[in-house]
Amino acid sequence: MNPRIIPEDIIQRIRERADIVEIVSAHLRVDKAGQNFKGLCPFHSEKTPSFTVSPSRQMFHCFGCGTGGDIFSFIMKINGESFTSAVRQVADRVGIHVPSVSDHPGGDKIARRRETLIQLNEDVANFFETSLWHDSLGKRGMEYLNTRAIQEETIRTFRLGFARPSWDALAKAMHAKGWTDNDLVDAGVAISRNAQDGAQRTGVYDRFRDRIIFPIFDLQNRVIAFGGRVLDKTQPKYLNSPETLLFHKSQQLYAMEKARTEATRHNALMVVEGYFDVIALHQAGIQNVVATLGTALTSSHLPLIQRFSKNLKLVFDPDTAGIRAALRTAAVEMLDLFAGRGISVDVVTLPDQRDPDTVVREEGTAAFDQLVKGAETLIDFVIRHNLSQATDQSIEAHVESLDTILAIIAKTSDSYQSLYLKQIAERLGIDEHALRMQHRAASVKTNKPAKRIRRIAEPPPSPQSGQVEEMLLQLVIQGKVNPEWLGDLQASEFLNRDYQTLFSWARAMPENEHLTHTQHFVSFGERNPEYESLISRLALRPLEFEEHTIERAVRECVSRIKARNLDNQFSERTRQIRIAEREGCSTKDMHTQLEALRQEKSAYAQ
């Protein structure tokens, strides 16, 4: 959880005094619809209103694109503000004074240092820009950009620059403006000679030399870091600023400040592999495009991504390294990461050794759009490329090598599992029955994510469905549940990892506070933005049964969850007994445990 600069009690006062309907109405029209208000979502294109605002819960949720949260997250998403900035904006509207960072021990020093580095970075960006546009100093840099067909307007839009070949041209220029060596090192634009060459030498030298410079901006269009590309074959080809007080590469995406509007409008965000791919696509009019900064996508990127889109398209060059990187990104853990956060992920693979830059320059935007339309889902991509790595081995060796693929398939819906298994068996010439047996073993070890559903009034009998988990958590978040109805149900008994997290949060609430108070979950969402959409969806989704039946529904959900888990334990113990019997081992104790499970199951029989 992120530390708060603004005290929690002040945030709560602001929240209680503010009216989310009033705030939202300043940005779009909403009309009364029962107890709530509805309007056209500002975060994606739609013709039928699916954007819901609840004055009683002070939350919003779009049931079309999935964007949701509280009054502060609305300001953050609509204006691209930080949490602190959003709180201050709402506070100003309701007349509540928010202490400045100088009122908090330690906060003043850090905040002032951040502002200092932002000012320094602006001076550095101006220096690089001026160098590029200089007739003689920037000639090589400009010629290189011309070879990449980067237009002057685009150069100015992205504020591209040029780092001179000199070891200290930037340092001298910044010294002349009053910046110190420590300032330059802290900003990541210079390197201390002491750190590199021993204590005999002092001072600093420029980190970026003889490179095209790409300023990296935050969502407020402030320069927070730089990237540089060489003009020849010098290594490394690309060099980024190090981690600084302003810059954390695992949380930043290049050009997000430019892509966010189109990403919201199209409800899709494309991630490409490099600076020039981003620039070329933006120049061609495809502007919902960003790039990672020398890292694979991680969980730290998700809050930023989810603020603007729930649909992610990964665009990979066709070279072997790119495919390997894609497969690393699409490992089982990463697939879990995306699926568990409600992000739809497709993979666009470019043919004929061409990158996005080449495709749009040589074939135009229409050709690139066709490639995007032909994207395959992340899971299809992973399975296809894992299968392509299979070699001519025995059937047993083939089945053994498919553990990764089977673990992935076990996370999909039942209908897709059958299709995938049939395709894999046909492609590798493996007996489909043997493959299904191997798949069942993998499924036992894999927690299957919950399926999204529409009706929740009568949960289906299937113990694998996440329907009952979602229904129960909805009632908890909406404050409809008496803690006694939950019995000894534990978070670990949920299959869906997000539900486990939120139920743990409910269980951890102080005894003197109501277990299901919605505001506790709102506060959790503020600190953990990746959960905001799930919380707002469950908080605002209407109940599909009468209030007087809630206790029965809760108890039934608890029973179904426990019965399902006992069924899984029973099946696993039965499988272990069969294996032990084949190997000639004693199974007396195991049968005793099995009988205990059988009796416990009977207590939850429907």
C-alpha cells in the first residue's frame, strides 16, 4: 500500500462532504435512474449509457468497459491526476483545507527535491532539443531522424533531442545554470567520476553522449527521465535513465501521456517494443500506443494501464528474441496476472521481419490495422509457440513436456479446454485420451479463475464455478452480510485470487467496525488501484433477489464453497489412494482420512 501524504481523517472528511454526482456532472451528462444516475461513459465510446454513478455509495462504474472507483479515482482517470492532486481538487470544491507537504515531517524535503529534479529535467530537455535543432551540432542527429522518416512536427511533439559526443557538454551547460554535480547525478543525467574511476578524479560526466534523446514524461507532461539511441553500432543501442526519485521504469510506459486519450476512446492500448515504433505509429495517426522502458510488463504497470483501458494489445517483432520475450511475458504467472485483473490481452505478431515502424511507412496504416484485427489471444499465442517448440519425441515425452501448456489450459473455461486439447492432440499426434488424463492432473494443481456471469440469484451446482464466490463477495461489499452467517469460512477457500484478497481485507477489519462497510473497500481500492474496478462493479451491481432472502443466499454460498473444496480434496485423496494401491503401499490411514472427508461433505449436502 502506498503511504499517504494527506492524513486519512482529512481524506475521509473530504469524501463525506463531496458529492460524486456533482463532480461527474462537470464532465458529462448523467440522468436519474432509480437510486443512481446513468450516462454515456467518458472512458470509451458507447451509444447506450452504461456508466453508473451511485450517490449513496459515492462510487461510479461503467458496466461497458469496466472502469470504476470513487470520487478521487474519477478525477485521476478523467484528468490524469495523481491521487494527492485529485484529493486537493475535490477538497477545494468542498472548502476543506488540506495541509501542504511542508506540514508533514520529511514530506517537505522529498517534495522539494522532486520539484527541483523536475525543473532540472526541463532544463536538460531544452538543452538536448536546442542541440538537435542547431545547424551544425545537431546535424548528425537530424539526418538520422530523416532516415527514419520522422517529420519535424513529430520531432517537436515528442520533444526529441540530441546528446553531443562531448563527455561533459551537458554538465557544463547545467553548471552554468547553477545546477550542482549532486543535482545532475540525482536526476540520472550524469555519472560521478568517483563512482567509476577512483577517488583521484572528481566531478561528473554526461550519461548520454552522441545519441538521439527521447524525453520521458509523466501524465502531467513533466519530464521525469530520458532515453537515448546511438547513431551507429555502439552498444548498448538504447540507454535509459537509472532509477531516480522521479523515475521508476517498471511503473512507467513511454508516451502514455500522449496515448491515454485515444486509449480511452478506443478502449484499447497497444504496447510496442521501442521508442521509434511508438513515434512512427503516432505520426501515422495510430495514437493509442506506448512502449515499455527496457522491462517486460509487470504488475507495477497494471494500475497505470487500467486507468485508461481494459484491453491490451502486445505488438511483437517477428524476430526470435521478440518471441522469446513474449513467451516470458506470457508465462503462467503473467497470464494469471492479466486474467486476474480483468484485462483482455491480445498479441499482434508482425510478419516478414518488419517492425511497426516499417509496416506503416511501407504499407500504410490500413495494413497495420489489418494485422491488429488479426491478433490472437494471449493464451492462443502462448500455446501455439509452445507447441512449435515440441520435437520428435515419444508420446510419453511429449505429454511430459506439455505441463506448462496444460497448466495454462486449466485456467480457461470448460468449453475452450476441450477444444484446445483436441487441437494439441491432433497437432502432435498424441492420443487424446492420454492427453486428457495428463490435463486432469494439471487441473488439480491449478486454481481456475472465476467466470464472469450475468445472473447470480441461483448459483449453478457446478463446484468449479466462481459464481457463488462473486455473489458472496458482492453481498459482503454492499454491507448486506452479518458476520455470523459466514461461519468459519476463510479467504483461502476461494478459488479466485482477487476474491481471496478482498475477503481477507473484510476479515481483517476491526471488530468495532461493520465487516461489510463499503467504505472499507473503497479505501482499499484507493491504495490498490488494480482492485478498483472489481470493487466498484460488485458495489454497484443490483441484487437479483429479494432482501429478505439474503441470509439464506449467504449461507447457501458458504455451503457451496465449502462443499466444492471438500469435493476437490475428496477427489485428490481418491487419486492418491489409487496411486498408492498400484505401487503396493498401505492405504489404511488414507482411507480413514477419506471417510472423514465423506462425512464432512455430507454436512454440506444440498
